[in-house]
Amino acid sequence: MKLGCAAAILLLGACVTSHVLVGKARAPILPGQVQLFLEPPKIPYEQIAVLSTSSKHAFAFTAQGKSDVVIKRLKEEAAALGANGILLQEITDEPMGSVGTGVSTEFSGARGTVDLGIGGSALMLQKFGRGIAVYMDPSQPRN
């Protein structure tokens, strides 16, 4: 029982995708059936939800890899709501922290002291994405 509660808490804490319903949700579909649009489709569509997600907790290190994670998560959330399209609003970089390190040494001799040091730091970024989950009638021809 305790293990089940701990797993549920971990799963809830790991949620990185959210939505706000603005229309009627439908029966879930497969994420592979969700199309991504950069501009509004030319056929009539219904808005279902505003989606937001991030690349948090993903094992992606490149900007493209993090963007792929964001798009995958948006499609999964849209599919769960029965949306067959996403009107992508933005994908942005947000700092999530930095990592730094440094080393130094000191040499003392008859002529004085010499201090040597080197340091480095890196800013860690994650991707955030927002989109609108939409439903288009499958019988309508798509452009």
C-alpha cells in the first residue's frame, strides 16, 4: 500500500503537461493521428484545449531533442482529449539552472606566491511549448 502511494506521488510530481479545456473533449485517439499545424488549418475546426508542456525530466540533451520531446508530449495530451490537431503557438527556451566548477592551486617559493585557477559554468535550458488542441471533421479534405 505504501509503495503504491509513493508511486502515485512520484507520477503526479512528474507530470509536465497540462491543459485547460475550452471546448468539448472527445474519445481518445492515438498520438500518431494528431497533426501539428504552424498556421490555422483552412478547414473548419473546433478548439478543445490550451496545452502546455516542457522537456523537464526528459533525457534529451540537444535543442532539437528537447523540442521533439515537447512536440511528442503535446501530441500525447491532445490525443488523450480526442483532438486530431495541434495549432502550435510557441516553443521557447527557459533556464532551469546552472552548473559550475572551478579548481585552483597555489605555489609558494623564495620569489613569492603564484596562484593559478580555472573555472567553468554552463547554463542548463529546458524547452517549453504551448499549443491549442483542435478537432477537425475527418470527412473534410485537408490542405
